[in-house]
Amino acid sequence: MKKPVRLRNGSLVGLDQIEVFTNEEFYSLAADHFAEGLRLLAYFAMNVSHEKHLFMLLADDENGQVEILRSKTKSHMLSLADKIPAVVWFEREMHEQYGIEFAGNHWLKPVRFSSAPERKGLPGVTDYFSVEGSDVHEVAVGPVHAGIIEPGHFRFQCHGEKVLHLEIELGYQHRGLEKMLFGAPYKNSRWLVETIAGDTSVGHATAYAINVENLAGFKVTAEAEIIRAVALELERLANHTGDLGALAGDVGFLPTASYCGRIRGELLNLTGLICGNRFGRGLVCPGGTGWNIPTGLKEELLKRMQTIEKDLIGAVELLWNNAGVMARFDDTGILPKEDAIAVGMVGLAARACGCGIDSRTTHSYGAWQRFKPVISTERSGDVFARASVRWKEIKESFRLIREMLKSRDGFSGEASVEIGELRPDNFAVSLVEGWRGEICHVAITDVNGKFRYYKIIDPSFHNWFGLALVLRNEEISDFPLCNKSFNLSYCGHDL
Amino acid sequence: MLNILKTRIQQKYRTHSFPNAEPVLPANFAGRPRLDSEKCVPDCHKCASLCPAGAIEAKNGKISLDLGRCIFCRQCEKACSAGAIKFSQEYSMAVNSAQKLIVKDSEFELAERMRDDLLKMFGRSFNLRQVSAGGCNACEADTNVLNTPLFDLSRFGIRFVASPRHADGLLITGPVTQNMLLALQKTYDAVPEPKIVIAVGACAISGGLFRDNAEVSNGAANLFKVDLFVPGCPPSPWTILDGLLRLLDRR
């Protein structure tokens, strides 16, 4: 048996170089490699004449490589769920999109209720996993929630106040975005990827740009890479700050909630200073960046950061010194490390369980090869750990941005030349550590160098099930706090 | 306790005196575009062909730009060497009807206050239910930010409430996905009459970048009578606040 192809983050391979294994070889390679510590990045199907080709991407975090397993089927596969629990969502997705049956997956329920190829009901009006017995009751929450947030449906099976099981049903935000990239790049593609998850515009735009550049054989300048990295860290800072404030709000500690709400805005304004848009729209584009950071702007950013950091330390230190807050954060919503690994958690939620994965370091790319982040972890896997990892990362992001900005007088990354045609029949993968976690984009080109397939995996796609797990045996009243401690994307999942 | 008080003093009083003072927006902020067809090079149409949102129409030597579709990416401005399209710093751009979103060479009509009988009811206490129907969380975030101390929305008597039954209207974001249609309709129905509908962002106004995609319904205006259109992708919080205040006759 041949060895599977391995890639580095941000590189590509000819589609014909990817070995097609028999189903049996595929199953055993996947299960063995997962057992050896590889991590599931993606698992998706693509139409190839009358068959479906399945691609499984596994991350080797120790060696910074991505392994690609490929197999094919007409319609029937075995489920790998008992060997790799993390595949469950992906198998459900493939069943919904391509009608593939996975024998052994107990319920191939749609994950998005997409209208293509055919609508199988609506989210919220389908069957749920349910618990029966005396005194067991069901609580339904959503899709329209109390606050200004995206829609999703949460179905709790409870015994008294205790949650026995939580089923998270999404799909309300499904816009058919992935499909809009088939046949691309189009003129709207670079703008479209910025809306995959609006709070992660920079992260997704970067992942997309890296794929396009690799397929075009285009190398962006070091200055452009730094502007992108600065923008990515500003995005992390703003969101982490907002989340710490929201966590404080959810336990009724209003000072930090109120200060962080404002400071988050100040951080968004820093991104606004660079490109005019608080969410970094138009800042990252294939070929470089849409905007520069000239010397004067650099000085202004550094100056404002100093004030913001001081205000933020004051606001957040209140949390750790308040016994009431700590009593609510500690031991609430615990996710054990072994469960986190089994279900394939990524990003800050994984790091809060002690998993040392951060694609800026473990699959280093761009500016991160020069400016190395320290991976922030905690061990307890509870709300406290997820809050604490955010705070550690905030401090680290401030350090990184300063170091990057101070490395030159100014930065000119503006894309001025056409990046050219994309290589036909190639397979490119990029991993970007967004503020929630690892963003994975896969681009496969056709004979004309257009996207024959484009796969987007927002970290939320991996992590929603983690939230469901931590609610087991928790009080239902702890749901808002647990939910906020993950703060996952609805549209990033639903695309 | 002492620490909390000390921090309170350090954090200072931060609420902006808007609308009595004007906000300072970043130099690169893309506000309401100004068009000047006089400057157009005949048969150029570069702006229209480049626009990723299909917001620009160029015919008979006249250009027009639909703010309801525009994502403010500035590609048209960049491409137009004649300078016929320029994005200003003007953040006020909310209007009362879809026709008024079309920017031409002439004047732009900003939103007017709501009807007198409605104003009497909602003028000093205006409660909104926000519904995201396929929004990417950018419009949602920049609406939510109005509750932070800088904007302090409640000082205008405007509040976002949890139940549609307590609301005087809906503020809708997103292109309205097929999967949210039912929930949005039910939420709308649950708001007592008379009610106000506000569409925030290009998606909610026209479907935005997702326009004519089978999974979406091209925004809220397709479903309900919309009283206030707030353009942007996402709109600046100042644009949203300005629109709300115009509706309440506070601007």
C-alpha cells in the first residue's frame, strides 16, 4: 500500500498525486492514524463523473503536516464514528449534500437543511434525540433568542434542573455560500469569504487568499504578511475582549461587562483606522492587502494600543479578583481533554482543555514563522479555563502586534499586480488560526484553473458538539454562561 | 469593593454627546458615495462591470449606485480615473424607501421622522426586537454595540427587548434565509400593531452579496413594508444610530 500524501499548511499538490485508496485501506489508515494522534481537519466528498471521491484531511500537529486520504464510492461507506467520533458531523454533512450512506452512523440527520439537492425539512420542526421516563421534560430554545445574536435551536432533555442531553440544531443561517465559490474566483469571491463569519472576516479572507496565491504560484511580500497578521491579532483582541465582557455580564458582574463592551469597540476602531472598516473588510485580498500601514498610522496604532491595554487590564483584573465571579466560572461546563480530542475540538476551547494546538505555531505560516506566538493553555476545561485562555491570548496578541509593528518603519502590502491564472487540477489547503480557532479552507481546481470545489471549515463546525457535551449533567441555568464561553459562530457553521 | 470603585474612576465617563457633537470617523471610512456623471468617460462602464454587488448602473452617460446593494468596497472609486465616484466621510445615509437608496448626481433624501401618531406612541420609548436572518454577525455586532457606554442607546429611550410581544418593531439583519423565513414571519406576527420594520445592512435590504441565491429571499423588504433602510456592509454604528434618531425626530 502506498503512503498517503502529506502537505504543509499553505501548499498544494496535483490532484492526480493524491492516492485513491480502497475503502478498506481508507478506513484502516484513518482509524490508525487518528489513534496515533493525528487530528481530523476535514472530511468531504466531491463528484467525479458518476462517483463520489471522499477526502479526509488529518493534521499531524507535531510535524506541522496535513495528510490527505482519498477513497471513492458510488453511495455506500462505513461510518468511522466509533473509531473517530469527530467524523459524525462530517458524515451527516456528506449524507445531506451527496446522499452518501454511512453504515453505522446512527442518525444521518441533516446539519443545515439545505435546499440542495433536496430539502429534508426545516430546522426546529424535525425529530430530536429524546429521553423518556417520568419527570423527564424537554426545553426548546430558539431560533430567535433574547439578545442580539444569530439564530440556532437548542433542545434540552432535562430531569428537573439537570440537563441530561442537549441537541444543538443549526442551519437557520444557511446561505449556500460554499456553492457560490464553485467555478470561482469571481469578482465577488474575495468579498464573499469575508462574510463567512463576519466577526472573523480577516481570518477567513486570509485563508482564502493563501489558497488563491498558492494556486497561482504567487508569493506575497513579507510586509503584506505582517499587515495580515496584525489584522488577525486585532480581530482576536476585539473578540476576546468582547467575550470576557459578555462572560462577566452572564454572571451579573456589570463593571467588566460594561468596560469591555466599550474597549472592544476601541479595538475594532484600530482595524477601522487601517482600512476604514471595523471588521477589516477589504483589508486582506489575494496578492497582498487592500491597505497599507504607513509610519504615521503605525505610531498612532501603537499609541492607542497603550491606552487600550491599560484600560483593559483594569477592567479584566476585576474578574479574577472577584470571588463571586470565580465561583461561577470555576468547575462550570467542564470538557475533559480526552473528550476534546475525541470530538476534534480546535482553537481556544481545545487549548482550555490542555490541547497545545494553535496553527500559528503548529502549522506556522506567513508572518508567524518570524514572530512566534506562545501557545496559551489551561487544564481545567471549564468556563474559567476558556476565559483565562482568552486573557492570556489578549496579552500575547498585544505583544505580537507591537513586535510586528516595530519591526519596520511602515508597511506597504497593497496588491498592485494581477496574481495570474490558477494552476489547473490542483489541491490546495490553508489553515489560519482565527480567534475562535483553526480555519481550514480547501480549494480544488478544474482543468481551467477555476474552483471545482471549495471547502470551508469554520472552527465552529468542530466545536458546537463540545458545547453540547459540557451541558450534560449541568444545570440548565448554566447554559447561557457555557454558551458564551465557547461563543461559536452560527453562520460559520451554516455557511 | 475599593478596587471596583478605583477602576470605575480610571475607566472615566465615556458616553459620546452625539447628536450634539459629531463622531470622529477614521480617515479611510467609506461613507455615502457622491456621483458626478459629468466626469464619466463615454462608454467606460468600468465601475459597473467591477462592482461585486451589482450595485452600479451605467447607461446613457449617467451612473447610479444602489446603496441597498453596495458593500462599500470602493472598487468603483479605485477604478474610476475620472473621479466620477467618490466615497465621502458622510455617515448619515438611512432612508425611508428603497427608491431613495439609489444615489444619482442629484441630492440625497435622508430618512424622515415617522408618522405623527406613531411618533406620539414611540417617540420617547421605542422598543425593538432584533432578528438575524442569515446575517454574518457583523451587522448584529454593530447594532449590539449601541448598547455599550459610548453610544448608550437607552438614553434615547430606545431599547432592544427579548420578546416580540414587548416590541414596537423589528430590526432585521441578513438576507433572510429560507430556513429563517418561518421564524421571522412568526416574530413579525407577534409584534403588536402598529409596528415599525427596520432593515440594517445590504443583505437585509436587498440580499446583498447573496442576492438571487436560492437559499435566501433577497432581504426583508421582499416580505414586509420596511420603514427604515440602513445601508452598509455592515453599516457603522453611527449610521444605524443616526437612522434611528431620524425616525424618532431627534436629528
